[in-house]
Amino acid sequence: MLEAQIIKKLRDYSLDLSLTVRPGEILVLMGINGSGKSTTLNIIAGLTEPDLAVISLNGECICHSQAGTYVPAEERRIGYVLQNSAVFPHMTVRDNVAFGLRARGGIPRQEIAKQAARWMEQMHIADLAEVRAGNLSGGQKQRVALARALAIGPRLLMMDEPFTALDTESTQTVKDLTRRFVKAMQIPCIVVTHRLTDSTEIGDRACVLCNGKKEWEGVPSEMPGFCSVCHCRD
Amino acid sequence: MIAIAKRFRQDKTRRKLAYLAAGILIAAVTLYLALPILAIFLRITPEQFFTTIQNPQVISALWISLFTTCITLVVVIAVGTPFAYFHSRYSYPGKVIVDTFIDLPLVLPPAVAGVALLMLYGRVGLLGQYFNMLGIQIAFTTLAVIMAQIFVASPFYLRQAKSLFEQIDPAYEQTARTLGASPLRTLVSVTLPMTASGLVSGAVMTFGRALGEFGATIMFAGNLPGVTQTMPLAVYVGMESNLFLGLTISILLVIISFAIMLAVRLIQKREDPHA
Amino acid sequence: MNGRLTPKRFALISMIFALILAAALFAGCTQSTTSTTPATTAATAAPATPDTTYVATTAATAAQTTVAKTATPVPTYTSSETNIVSFTAASLSGVSPALGAGFNSAYPPHKVAFNLDGTQALKTQVENGAYSDVFISASNSYTNTLKSEGYFVNDSVKTLCTNYVIVILPASNPANIQSLSDLAKPNVKIAMAANTVPVGTATAAVINNLANSTYSQAWKNATMANVVTYETSEPAVATKVSLGEVDAGFVYQSTSTAAAAGTYKSITIAQKDNYLQTYTIGILQESKNKAIATDFENYMLSSAGQQILKQYGFTPAA
């Protein structure tokens, strides 16, 4: 379960919101470009420093500005999939998927190999195991990124515009896989997207940001068609 | 109908003209670069070459050049890579000035670089005088050759490395971090492999510049066969007394440079056939 | 359409480029003075020697030293109806501005442009087609070679002046050298010219003579072991000494005489052991201005020219 309260002054406005995501729940974060969605994810991941924040994951506090707690990004065990998937192009699919396991240290090689094989199997990319990740299609890369993120056994999965660069069929595949594993692993999940269809197809709850503030929150199918603050969704 | 046919013919002529111009341009540039090199090879016979190659002066210059250039390369890469990495990742006061100084040796005449090194490290130099008191002599030693090479050649690598590290999409390193990789592992497993090809090309340029260094060397390190007489110095001195000596060493330099560049290109091709 | 490289535009740009390149190559071929620098490497190397400009500085003396009284650059000229080019041994760097000015006032409006470099380098350049009207050589053997190869108008080759070898020390004399025998002391740093440079051959001969007549072979070996650099021109040796980077250097007496007071200490070498370097001046066959070149030669051999040479420490010809 993720609980986060974040305040950060950005260029044009202040990011000020609080999020709660339950285990197994997919929260879709929406808003126009520049409304603070990616910054929010980066702060939760520990890649950007907030001005003021209290973030806890499964009860463990990973960031508390007043108390001075700040767990570095390497230790937060959060799976993060980016828009361009960021698969390491010079490594094979297998090495990509195993990267997080190897980075953790202390896991025997056979175990790593087993886990990597299992995840590649689950994501239907086992036949691409020895292919250099740079040579894959967009949809394949996204599945590799997902496998890589889930292989570390994360406590939270975050995805930033994961479907934007994919075709319809790949989008459907990735959505299905995401839903399946988030439910199976019972981890909270945040998906950032700007497409209404994505939120209804994948989200359990949706939340709209406008100028850094939560402008609406609720069930995706009930999302109003306009933004009451700035009319940005008209 | 006639108008259409006329226009089609005009287009075709224009295209032919363009190809012709392109062909002339390519030929002109290639010949301008290749013919002088060819001329060196044609002025000496193979027998003369193989005889002269055994001249102790040639062997000594060859050894000094290769030895110093290799050390220069190792130092520049070992020190320059972390430097370029930190320089590109962090902003600090005076960063712009540091940037300028990295570029300075590129526009400085090599002789001036030699004078500068002499003024600092020479026996009566600003720092050199203290070294001298401790009995450490820098000018006129093989060390001086290496220092001169590092001074003039390092900008090639530093600029390249800096630019590569700046341009690499931060998403890769960020993702590596979220996956639990320490900064060192990220550097070694992600950043360096992704920039390797560019770094190698920077290293090749550094090698070439260091191998060909003349002006700073003769000013700071002097010209002493067996100690500081590198191949370029030997060519210059040799050309005046013994044409074949100069030609032989020149040919050796061409062969070495060519071989290195070819080897690097082949390695890069093998690693990344799509490049 | 704006900004796109259509085949038409590409053809136009290529043709302009090709024309510029052709023009440059054409100009280069008809350039009357092409000074060839020896082939260096495939990588960039900028030798410290000037190649096509005619300035009164020399190879490695990029630093302003006190070797000569003035090192003011002479304006660059190409050979024309009024001006001539003189390839001149580098040891005349210091005296060349005065000679140039003297020639110009004696034979107005003619001017001379000096290309100063080690005689060996100049000889190679001439042999490879470089243009000059006059050649002033510091070495008889190089002169004779050029004569036999047919580059000189042989009748015009005359002795210009002579010079002896001398040892100079930095003013501070860091190694406390009081006599020639001290040159063999351990840890003394000596600079001399490479044996392809005329003064280098002279130095080698002088050291040999000294070893045979006064000091021993052991002295010679120790002295030679103290050499830390073989410079490519005579002024470069003087520079190393004046900078204090070496303890002693073998140069021409003219350098020592012409230097500002207090620049060097010196140790003379007796004439019987010394090597008399003979400078010759001659007109080259390829000269297109033989009349003016002859005027210049006459001036150099005249009492006016010889007087200037004497002022700068050269021994007059007669």
C-alpha cells in the first residue's frame, strides 16, 4: 500500500497532492502535459527530491522530510517503467530482465537464471532471450521493461505513459499483462497516461491533476469531460 | 505533352549533373588526402625501406613513440573518463572556466604549449625549481615527452567523453537506479557500454595526436635519441641528412596510424553490426 | 521547399565547391615559393618551424629570448620585380633585420625577405623545389653539394664571413662551470645542435680536437654523455641556455657577441682546436631576379654589409 503526500515547487506552479493506492489497485494518473504527473512518479521513485514529502510503502517510511528520512532510489524496490521503456540496448533480453536481480547481490546465479527465465516466460518474450534489446520492436521492449521491473519483486509498480509509443495490439498485450500481475502480486500500481481509453480499460481508480493539484478523483467511467479548474480537458 | 516531356528531361539532366558534381567532389577530397601519403611510399623502394628499418635510430624512435603514446593513452583514459563523468553530471562553480581550459590546448600552437610546460616544469620554472631542489628533473626526460603528449592530446578524449555522457538519455541511468544498481554498477554496466563506441573513437584521436606531437616535445623534452627522440622528431632531423631515414619513419607512422584506425573500426563493426 | 536540399541545389553547391577547390589547387601549383615541410604523420602535427612565411624568427624560439638584440619580424614578401628572397642560415637571425634595412637603403626600392632556418632544412627545401633567389649557407659541405647538384650559379658563390664555435653558459652559471674540463662533470646538462646542423658538425669536430689535443677521450665521452638535447638549429641551442634549462651550450661566437650584455657567460675555445665555419653566399639558378640578387650579394660583401656582420660578432670574409 502506497501513501504519499508531496509538495514541490515547480516552475509555473506548486505540486501539492496526496495519493493512496491499495495493494492490487491500479490508479490511473491523468492530466495535460506539464501538470506534474511525471514529477510525482520521480519523487516517489526517489529520483527527484521533493520540497516536503511523507511517503510510506507497506507501512515502511521511505521519505519523511521533517524526520529527515530519505531512502535512496536504489533501495526503494519500486518498479518503474518509462515511456521509451529504457531497455538497455547493448544487453540481451535475458540480461536486461536479470539486471535488477544481479544488482541486488547475494542471489545465487542459478536462482537468477531461473527467475529471469520465469519472467520472460510470463511476458511471452522467452524466444527473444538472446536478442540484443536494442533490436526489438516497441511492444517487445515494453514487455522486457515490465518483466525487468517485476523481476525484482517490487512493492509498487509505476508506469509513465507506457502505451503511447505502442500499436493497438501491443497496447492490449501490455495492459493485460500489467493487470494480471498487479492483481496476482497484490502490489499497488500507478499508471500515468493522457488517454481516456487507457484509464477506463486498465484503471480501478483515476485521478486528474491540473497545475499540480488533484482536480478530480474517482472511478474512471465517471470522469467528467471537462476540467473544472482550467478547462484543459475540453 | 511536349511540355511534360521537356520538364522530365530537364530533371534527368539536373540529376546527372548533381551526380557528376558529387563524384568530382568526392574524388577531389579523397585524392587531396591520399596522394601525398602515396607519394611517400613511392619515393622509396622496398629494399631501401627494409634496410633502413634496421637502423638503430629508427628502432629507438619507434620504441620511444609507442611507449610514450601508450602511457599517454592509459593516463588520459583512466583519469579523463571519471573526470568527464563528474563534469557532465554535476554543475559546480567555475564549470564554464574548466570547459574552456579543456578546449585550450586545441587552439594553442604546440610550440606555445611546449614553452608553457617549460616555464612551469623546467629547471628554473615556477614549480620546476622546487622539483629541482629535490633532485627531480622533468624537462629533457621521457616523462617530459609523455607530459607534452598528454597536454596536447587529452582535449580530444575529454571533449568526446564529456559530450557522450551529457547526451546519453538519463532514463537509462535512472532506470538502473530504480532497479537497485549502485552508481558504480550503473556506470560500469550501463553508461560505459553505451558510450563505449564514442569513447573509443575519442581515444583513437588522442592516440593519433599524441603520436604525431612535435612542437611541444622538442621545446619541453628536447631531442635526444634513445630518450626523447620520438618518430616525428626523428623524421624532421632525418629528412635533412638522410632522405630514406625520414621516409622510412614516415611510412612507419602511416602504417601504425592506419592499422590502429582499421583495427578499431573492425572491432566496432563486430560489436555493433548495425552501426 | 525552403531549406530543403533538392538535387538542383546540391548540384549548385557541389559545383561551387569544386570550383573553389580547383582555384585553390591552381593557385598552389603556380605559387612561386612552396616551402615543403617534411612529411610528418597521418595525425596532425604542427612542427615548430615556419613554412611559408618569411619572418626573422626561427625554429624553436617561440619564446622571446635575448639571443639577438631584436627579433622584429620582417614583413612578408614574395619574390617580385623589386623584392628578393634569401634562404639564410638560422645563425644569422639576429643580424638579418639590420642587413635587410641596410640593403634597402643602399639599393632602394628593393627589399630582401629572409627565410631563416637550419641550413640543412633549407637545403632540403631547395632540393625539393622551393624557390629562392639567394642562398646563404653555414656549411661549406652543404654549399658544395648544392653546387654539384647544379642549384647554384657557381661563379656567384663567395665566402661571406666566418664564425668560430664557443661555449655559452647561462648568466647565473648554475653548474659553476669555469673551464672546458668542467663540461665533463657529472650532472652537467649540455645542449648542442644535431649533427645535421652545420654548427652541430662543427661542435663535434671541436670536441674531437679538444679531446685529442688537451683533454682526454674520457673527457669527450663524459661530455657527450652530458648532452640532453640535440637541437635542430643554432638559435634553439642558445634559447635553451638563455632559459637556464641547460648548463652549457655550443653555439657560434656571433651569438655570444651579439647578445645583450649579461645574457651569457662564455668560454672561448682556442683557434687551434676550433672549427672555422665558413658562410657562403650564392645566387640560385632558379632565381628570376638575378640582377637584384647580385646587388644584394654585392651589398653583403661590401664594407657596409661586412661591417654589420662584424657588429654582430661574425668574422668578416676578407
